[in-house]
Amino acid sequence: MKFTTTLLAGTALTVAGAAFADEMTIVSWGGAYSKSQLKAYHEPYSAKTGVTIINDDSSAEAVAKLRAMNEAGNVTWDVVDVVASDAIRLCDEGLAMEIDADTQLAPAPDGTPASEDFGELRVSDCFIPQIVYSITFGYRTDLVGDKAPTDICAVFDLKAYPGKRSLEKRPINNMEWALLCDGVAKGDVYDVLATAEGQDRALAKLDTIKDSVVWWSAGADTPQLLADGEVIMGSTYNGRLFSVIEEQKQPVAMLWDAQVFDLDGWIIPAGLSEERKQRALDYIYFATDTQRLADQAKYISYGPARKSSAPLVGKHADLGIDMAPHMPTDPNNAKNTFLYNYEFWADYRDDIDAKFQAWLAK
């Protein structure tokens, strides 16, 4: 497939005569999130270009798999959706391409350069943010008794809220919540967690509920466990809980306290052929423009990463409800947030992962 002028209306000019791959593999998280990308990005892009997009739901294993692909010299993914801390690691290891925001990403409709429109959310030269989301808790309204939980430490209160709870099978967020509920001040959490003693303290707090935890790996797990009544409360992405509550009408409510803000976005793997790299860059230009990021919010309750996209967020595409009150950034939901430290986890992730997995195995 040859292109000598603009590939898409509004898309950056391509190199004259450059060849573009006519198939690409895009890696994401599955479930309601991948569906929102399919509707907002993939389907319109394929309709305009005829490109076949293959969806892969392996983002939870992106770092390990990209390391292995790079080692084997056979990178089979074209665009990968990752959280910010993983993007930092992949960039530092040379496994992701650096992106020049102002030449390789679309400006805002008023001409504001992409670097200014994304602002401080571009936490790595290899990372193109899509959304601000949060990891928070959902709970069964019919199982919590007369007093609905309002505090994150309800997760550790087996007396007031007996029953199973689901937690992600990784240290991130769990360690922070454990320290908060063991009396560590919010501003001191990462200083404490940087020490062996602090890590042991967090694991000791998690020990108090370990026998009541169902561990999840996929974002769809907690919503299903809640829908089935197998857990009384559980952590997951706020957009997955939105789907359970508003779309499926399950007896579930949100516990926004100490929700952990995070960023999710795209990287392009290093080591692609020129044809695949050109296709990936063109897709990224299209999928991260102002309108496309706003469009994703029609399908899932995540805040778009561009400043220029926020005013365009409207109603849910199918339900017709105003999406703004369901965003983690809504003032009523963001009264007590916990700010995720990308640099900390980029530096400490491998070591704390090993310690956490050893604790799980006990």
C-alpha cells in the first residue's frame, strides 16, 4: 500500500512514497476498555484506511512480553496500551520509540501544540497519554449492611464488612492502601515504601485480610465477582465499575475514597520495520487527536488526557447519561485521591514484585 500525500484528512503528511503496513496488532486490556477503543479509534480508522486491526488483550504482560520479543528479535506488536510506569520502564530499556509530540501528534483544534495540550501528563518521551483513570473499589450495596463504606480502610475491616474482597495480584496500590490504613500519612507513603521495613509493614497489614482475598489479574475479574456476589467489595478500574453499575444495573456502588489516579496510553515498540512503524505512527496521530480522545469518553468513564478534549465530553453513546459526573476527576469523586508515583514504581517495581510474589506463595 503506497501513499504519497496525506493519508487521512487532518493527518500529518507522510513521507512521499513511504509504504504502510495494511494490518496491525494493537495490544490493550480487553473488556469494556478495549470496546471503548474499538468504537472510538479502531473502527473509524479502519473505515478510513481499510487497515485490518488485530486486537490482543495482553497489556497486563506487556513489559515481559516486549522484553522477550526484543531478545528474540521478533516484535509482533505494532501499538501497545500501557500504564505510565510501564511506559517509563520500556522507554528506559530502549524497548519503546521516542515520540516528538509536536511533529508526530496532532495539534489541538486551535493550533495549540500537542506538547502543551497534553502538558505534564506526558511523563515519558515514549508515552502518548489517552486517559486519566483510577483504581478504586466497588461494593455490593445489598451485602454491606446498613452502613455503606465511605473510607478505604473498610477494605481491611473484616468485622464491619465480613466477606471476600478482590485485590489485584500485584503490589501496586495494595501496598499504598495498606500503609495508609496502618497509619502512614499520605505524603509519607512512598518514603516508607522505599524501605525494606516499610515493605514488610505493608505486607503485614495485607496479611490481616489475606485469607479473605480473591486475587485478580484481568480488569474484568472484579466486575464479574461483584455481579456474581462472590465478593463484598473489590478493586478495579473505575470504568469497569461504571459498566457494571450503569450498563448492567447490578447492585454495586463506588467507593471513591483514596482512589489512585493513574495514566494509560500508547507506546510504539522499538524494532518495527519501516512499513509497520509508519502505520503505527499514522494510527497514533489519528487516535490521539482532540476529538478521538473525547469520543472514547462516550463509551467509558475515563477522563481524556488532552486539555482540549475535556469540553467535548458529553453523553454516553448508548445510555444518554451525562458522563462528566462519572469521571474520577469530578470534584465530588476526587475529594480524597491518592496520587500514583510513576517514578517510584519504575525504579522499584521489579524488586517489590519479587517480594510480593514470595509473600503470596507463603
